[in-house]
Amino acid sequence: MVRVKLDDRGQPAGGAQDFITGWLAPGETKKGRWMGRPVGIAFGSDGAMYLSDDAGGVIYRVTYGK
């Protein structure tokens, strides 16, 4: 999963950056063995991001921390 930062006008400010990694088994490629498969994203009223993983049968909760 990548992120793209936006400027004050909502335009991309730079390229894509890794945000969450580790979905592939070590040493594998896109055609290789998946450790997980994020397929859905939602944002909660608490500001958290929720990712569903249909390969692992789990939902990840991602929060911001300083």
C-alpha cells in the first residue's frame, strides 16, 4: 500500500511512498505467494483506517501516532 501526499490545493506533492508493506512472502514477486491480500478500505469516525484482508480473514486497524 502506498500513500501520496497532497499540497494545499489537493494536488500530488511528490511521488508514491511505501505506507504499509509486507503483503508478499520474503523474496517473492507479485506473481508469488501472498502473506495477505488487502481488498477493502474504510475510515472510522475515530480517524482510524480499516483494511480487510480476504487471504488472512482479518481486519487491520491503522492509527496515527507521533
